[in-house]
Amino acid sequence: MKLSLYTDDLRDAMADVVAVGVFSDEPDRGLAFASLNRGLDGALERACRDEAFKGHSGQTLVFNVAGGIAATRVVVFGFGERKQYGAERARAFAGAASRVASRVRAKSLALQLTVPDDGVVDVLQLVGALAEGSVLGAYVYRAHKTVEPGEDTLDDVRVAFVAEDVQGVKGSALRRALERGQQLADATLFSRDLVNAPPNVLTPIELADRCKRMAKIAGLSCKILNARDLDRQGMHLHLGVAKGSDHEPRLIHMTYSPEEKSERTVALVGKGLTFDAGGLSIKTSEGMLEMKSDMGGAAAVAGAMMAIAKLKPACVVHGIIGAAENMPDGRAIRPSDVLPSKRGLTVEVINTDAEGRLVLADAIAYAQDQKVDELIDVATLTGACMVALGKKTAGAFVNDERMAARLEQAWKASGESFWRMPLDPALDAQLDSDIADVKNLGERYGGAITAALFLQRFVEKPCAWAHLDIAGPVLSAESVDYKTKGATGFGARTLAEYVMIVPKKR
């Protein structure tokens, strides 16, 4: 998709669809709306009255144009109250407009940039958000559909603005913000494609191959460890999970290195269960239906690394993915088995469906061999996190307050919804085993917390560590603004934003 800036009147924009946002507490609906309404001889305002369009948050009106302006359709989007406006509302506006344009098979779209005059909202963040929303909103996964030629038509999006509105920001900075937004969105689309891929296609080996191809194009180094390599590394938790599958496991290690030497090294570790049947602790048929998404953490890490290669942070970043398939078989691990880990701790397997934490534990130990200062693991780890937070918000467990502050800054920039969760030490004793160093499952209550506490046992101090449980928002049941039905690519933009934040010196 081509993204560009546009400075002429929106009425004259040579685009199939033009889109404008309005505030619910602004009776005249703003200058951009008024301009379009004049060009349409008041028909746009009449349509709003007829459809009871009030500009409430997310409310959308699509108006078919008979003449008077260059476009054939106008999209009017509700921002809600002015005080609630920010980058996320702009992102939602662009996504909604982009979905409308795609649905009507438009080739081009012009989006009006709305900049409040209070100076609170950063212009560059708004421009970047419009870029992200427009790319993400137009996404459709078609890899396994027979598509008619010309169906995928939206290829030109212009961000329209009035020079006075951009607060003196230079055009070069605006273009860079647009480019950055597109880079983050394109990386998220890569994540979505991985999660949407069917499990008979995206095996652990195929996931490794796709990451390797992406890394080569992006300019990242990439190393793939096979089953024999994992055995040499002592990663028997990872190997144990994979034993019931015909598909070999893989560990994927991508590395970004800045041009200048850096004192900061970050590891992003993703859970890559390309399908999770639960092993011998088998899931119900309904419970298995969405388990191709159990590599959503891996997809987030892969997408983040793709973006990081373009954004070029001033630190070393390791993207590490533990890829496996969890299936029931005569060779599969059993409840009550004891497995050694790369970290040296032995683990009693209480439930083979608590497998993601086993793969992550070995991947975390491998990541720490890279002498990292900061480590973030991301995984579709527990249903308990969805019970606690719902399907739209991820849980964040963090052992370092400075890291927690930067993570919060990152997820606010991305617009992705996280909630800080406790690493409650009172629950840690649930993981003590009578016959091994630790067991892989605690009680039912507080299950998301005990899963995080299990992982924490494999983190060696003084490494700052965060665990992100994205089980809920990895999939969307419907298309809403820039979030399309199916895989969301959740986590990729937050991880990329995090790496770009320069920590303050102690």
C-alpha cells in the first residue's frame, strides 16, 4: 500500500473515498466536515440527521456521493468527546475508513488529519496512527482462497491536512512518521499471516523457514536449532513437549545489531506452539478449534523483529522463538513424568496441556546465555488470564519497576491493551514438587499468576524480566476499526515500541 501526504482541500482529493472524523461535543462537526458538506449542498449534514449520527465513539456513516466533490463516497467517523481524542482514536478512524474502502473495492482513500488546537496530542503520533490504522484495517487473509483478480484493490492512501494544523512540523518529519507507522503495520500483518495460517501448513519447521526468509530480507542474522541442537543445549523441556508430534521442534534465533556498539541487550522470547492438542491431557474438540493461534507469542516476536530491523534502535535485540507441536502419541510425555531443563531445574509434569511454559522455560534459559540485560517473553499462555481480563486485554507480569514503566509507555503508544498483574509470592509454593524441583501447574485459582511464577523460576537475576500473557487478544471474533476478524498480530507493535524507548540512566 502506498501512503502519502495531501495538502489540498478534501473536496478536490482525487480519491474514491474520503474520510473525516467528528467530535460528539462539537455541534458544527468541524471545518473539514463543513467543507465537504458545502461541496455537497448540505446533503452530508442531512444524511447525519437522518441516520441519527451524533459522532459517538466508533459511530460510522457512509455517504454515497452523486456529485459536487471528486470522491464517490464519504466516510464520517465518530471520535467521541474531544477530551478522549488521541492516537488510538485516530488509528481506529483510519482502520474503519480503510475497511469501508476495501469493502466497496475502492482503489484510493483520503483521510483527514484532525489535530486538536490544545497542543496536548503529538502531531507525529497522529500521523503514524493514521498510517497504522489504514494498513491494518485493509488486511484480509486470502492465502487459501481462490480470489478474483482485482479484488485486493486499496493501494493508495493519502493523509490530508491543513498546514496550520501541524503546528509547524516539517514535511520531512511528517513523512518519516508516516513511514514509521507503515513499518509497524506491515510487521503486524506478517504476524497476522503467521497466526492465521492453518496448522497443517505452519508446522514448526515452516515457521522457522518463514522467519529465516523474513530475517534475510530485513537484514537480521538468523540461526535455526533443530532437535539434535536442542538436545546438545540440554533443552529437554522443549524436546519433551514435541515428542508426541511427527513434526520436529525448532528454536529460532534472530538477532538485530546496531551499527555502533551498544551496552544494552534485549531478548524477546516467543511461545511458538503451532498447534496445541493438549498432549495426553487432551483438550475438547471445541477447545482445540483455535489452537493454531497458540504460536501468537512467536508471531508477535517475529513481527517485532521485522519492525526493529527497519526502525534501527541503538541496542542489540535477540528474537528467540521456541517452536513445537503438542500432540498425543505413544511417545508423548505423560502426567507425572519428570524432565530436566536447560536451566538445570527438574520439572514434574502435572498436566501436558501446560506445555507452553515448558518450551518458554528452556527458551528463557537460552536467551540468558546471550548475556541479555532485559528479557520479555510473550505467549498465549493461560485461559486463566482471559477469565481475569477478558479477550481484549493482555496480562503483564514484570519483576522490575523501570522496565514496567517503559512497557506501559510502549503499550500506550501502540494502543494495545495490557493490565499489570501481580507476581504474588504467596502462590509460589503451589509449584513445589515432592519429587522434582518444580511442577508445571498450580491450583486452578490464580492460574495466570502461577504460570508467570513458574517462568520466573527460570529467570536468573539481575536480568529485568516481563511476561506478557496475550491469550485473549491474539484473536478477534469480529472486525472492528483496524482490528480485523481472526488474527490481530497483538504484541508486535508494543514490543517494537518498547525496544525503541531509551532507558534513563540510573
